[in-house]
Amino acid sequence: MSKHVLLTREASKNMPWLDVLESAGFRASAVPMIETRPHPCDEVLDEYDWIIFTSANTVRYFFEQQAVIPKKIKIAVIGEKTTEALALYGYSPHFHPSLFTTDVFIEEWLALGLVSQLIFLPKSNIARDEIAKRFAQSGHLVKESVIYETGFPEESINQLQSVMHYQPIDIAIFASPSAWRHFLKSYTGDIKSLKIASIGPVTTEAIKKSGFSVAYEPDNYTMQQICELLIEGEI
């Protein structure tokens, strides 16, 4: 019997990877452990020097509420998919880190040596605040603004039970700490028997803090490489 892989991202983000995994010989199921919804934001951007996008979701929800980014504002991003999402609206970043992690982003952006920048940082309601803190310590003013909310889709509890009833889960993939935490509360099987794949160090840290180990973590923090690692290691 094919190994059963569970995808846990938002519903719209799971679909392409179902095909990739099933084509490789896995049985793949998708049960979203997070959902997002817009949060109103009417910030006037004209006075800002920079805007920072930390995810594809921040890009999408920003442009649902703001038609354009003023030309004087420079754009910084974290993540390959964030850059791709930005391109859909006709923009390219002025800055991105050499490695797509928050710590590297902070270190390399501060190394630019800019003075007293006014920065707009759209975010989710559960996003961490280390960028704002570190930038403030270096003399910059960061305005954080919640533009979308992340929650748990309650219907996923029954979906997860149905998926498990059909075939036990062998491998579960997580792309955020919140997806992991929601799964941990919802899963009724033996989690210790699962192999866990994490998209990157922030998610891995959350998993390890819960007392579990991570079998797969890609170097470039993308779903593409997670799938490649699973195919290489499990097929």
C-alpha cells in the first residue's frame, strides 16, 4: 500500500502538491489546519520609506485593499513565494535576503546601514514581532498593521477523522507553527508514529518544542523541495 501523506496548508495551497505526490506514488490527502480571512486596513502609505512583505498572504491581502504602492517606497520581501506573489501585481523587491529566514533578513537589511527609516509592515494577527523590535532597536520606526487573520477551520476536525479512517497517515507536512498546533489538538492517532516534514526552521522549532522530531526540512524552505525530499527518502 502506498504511504499516506497529509498536507495541512490552506485549501487553495494544497492542491498543486496533491498531484505531485500522487504522481510520485504516494497516497496524498489535504486537510487544511489553518484558514485566513482579510482584516480591514486603510493605512495611508505616502510617508513611508519601506514596506516589508513576509509572506505571499501579506502580498495578496495587501493588494486586496491597496491598489498601488507609491513609487517612492522601497519593497523588501522574505521568501521566494513572496517575490512570486509580488510579481503578479507588477512589482519587484528592492531587497531580499540571501537566505529566506527572518533572522537573515533582519541581519542583512540592517547591514545596508540606512538611517531612521519609516517602515510599513503588514502582517497576520498571529505574526511574531521580531522585525519591528530589532529595527526599532536600530533607530527605525516600524508601523505594524494586521491585514489578515489566521484561524482554524472547525470542519477540518471531521475531515481529518475521515482521512484517517480510510488509511492511517504515515507522513504529515507542516508549513507554519499554527498549522502544527491545530493539528496537535485535532489528531487522535499516535503522532509519535508519524514522520513529520517541516517547511523551515520556525515551524521546526514549534514542533520540537512540543516534544516531537522532524524527519524532513528543506534547505530552501519551499513545498517543492519538501516533496522532492519525500520522494527521495520514501519512494
